[in-house]
Amino acid sequence: MNPKISVIVPVYNGAGYLRALADTLLAQNFGEWEALLIDDGSSDSSREILRNLEAEDSRFRVFFKQHERYVSRALRFAFQRMQGDWWFYMSQDDLLSPDCFTRMLSAAEKHNAQSVVPLLSTWNKEGATPCPMPVTPAASNPVISGREAFTLSINWQVHGFALFHHSLFEKAQRYIAPANGAPDLVCTDEFYSRILLGLSEKVAFSEGIFLYHQGNPDAITKRWNMDRTGYIDITRQLATFAREQGYYAAATSLIGDLAANESIGCLKAYLGQLKAEQAPLLQRIFGDTRLKEIFAAIRRNQSLWNEGPLKKRMRAKFILTSPLGTRAALLLARFII
């Protein structure tokens, strides 16, 4: 019998987390799941641990592939091999409450929903902390439209760690298939979540808990990497989806804010690194190759935030929070914003 839920977990050098991951899945009080563990060329002991998990329980299905960096490639690899009616994505260092799958499936059946969003808490070595997401508590409003969920997901008032019905993937192919021009960016998994929410007729909420790990020092959000320009570029893809689905009027200002905030965040992170390296900032700013790439990404998406009030807010925010001095920040802001 095919499993009801396919859990997809990309793995890369996750040796320190894989036992806890396995335990959180084995502790689920709903047992009809499979876990597709996609190793992306790990160089630590992850491969041995994964083989042991596969021998321990046949619901763990392990695959090894070459290192391709992007989660989106691991997801597409898994999409071709998953057997469940529902799909759920989690990182190698995330955890679940024991009733998470049961509660999500119950909400899906009760409300005839194509996507189900659990409650979210963050965890680190100090313990777990509840988060104000989703913005719509299951108790007060247990189901909303895909249009509402997409709009709320732009600034993560509704998070993207949801249970998705497999039927949504056929609808999503034009947005996620490389043959159709879908990008591979560091944050493409977030893009997938948002469009799958947006393609749902109904999105339900459940009281199962997804425990999102925020204590990983190697996460891309914790260190500088040029891949972070993908967070700027993905906003243009969101705008295209919103226009095609007729959602853009409701989402315009949110997508513009997202584009502006990601642009500022990426620029500040790199300038902060240069400052930490004690590099001669003003001498390097207009000749630095990586900085030119960031400028190019910002300009590619400039139409999303280039309206008067938002542009002024973006410029002011950059000047006030920039790691540069005020005069240097003013000069740079005039050049790129």
C-alpha cells in the first residue's frame, strides 16, 4: 500500500541532526508516511547514518546524488519518486510534534483543503518558542482561500511549511519546471511554497506543531554568500505568478516591500562583511565585482519598488541602518536606489 504522506528532506552534512530527525518522524502517531532523504553529496558521516536509517525502517528511502547546492533540485529529484497523496517538506534540522501529521490530515479532510498549515515554533539548544505564524489561528478561522494565503505568505504571516496535495504539482509545473524557465535560486523552495498555497482552492490550519530550527550557524541567513541575491530575484517571479493568477492588485505593495527589504538586506550584509574585513570601502564600492552583481540584481527588480513613497522609505531605511557612514550611505543610495 502506498504511503499517505511523502516527507521530503534534503540532506547535506547533517550528521549532527539526522538521529533527531528520524526520531521525530518515528514518533508520529500517524504511521502511513515515507521519508525521502536526498543526500546532496555530503562530506561528513551523513551517508553512513542514512544507510543505517534505511536498514532500521523501510519507510526511510535514501537517495544519493552529486552536490548541486540548491534545495529546489533536491525537491524536483524527490517529486519524481514520491508515492504519497500528500507532500511535506522539512529541513534536516527541523522537528515535529507527535500529532502533526494526524492533525494536518484531519484538517484537510474536514475542510476539503488542498493545503494545510500547522502551527510554527522555533527551536534551538535552549528550547522551543512559539511564533506568531500563521497569522490566522486555527481556532478562530480554520480555512482561507489560496489567494488570501498567498498574499499573507509574502511577508510570512502564513508560513510555507505546509502539507500539500499532490494534485497541486500538475498546476504548478509551469512555475517549477526548468524547461519552462523556472529558476534555481537559494530560496526557490520558499517560492514553491508560496505558489502552491496560491494555487490551492482552500488552505486549512491545524494545531499540529512544526518546530523550525534557528540555531544552525551554517545556514545561509547566518553568513554572507552571493547566493543571497536570489532573495531579490525571487520577488520578480512572485510578481509574475500574482499577475497571472489575478492576485497582483492585492499583493502589489507587499511584493514591493519584499523586493525593497531583500535588496537592502543583501546589500547591507555584503557591506558589513567588507567592513569586518577592514577593506577600504569607498575605494572598493564601485569596482567590487560582487557588489556590481548585487547592484544588477537590485536593478532587475527595480520596477517592483520604484514608486515614490516606497522608494523613499527604502532609501531612508538603507541610510539609517547601513554599516557605512552617513555620507557614504547617501552617495551609494543615490547611485542604486
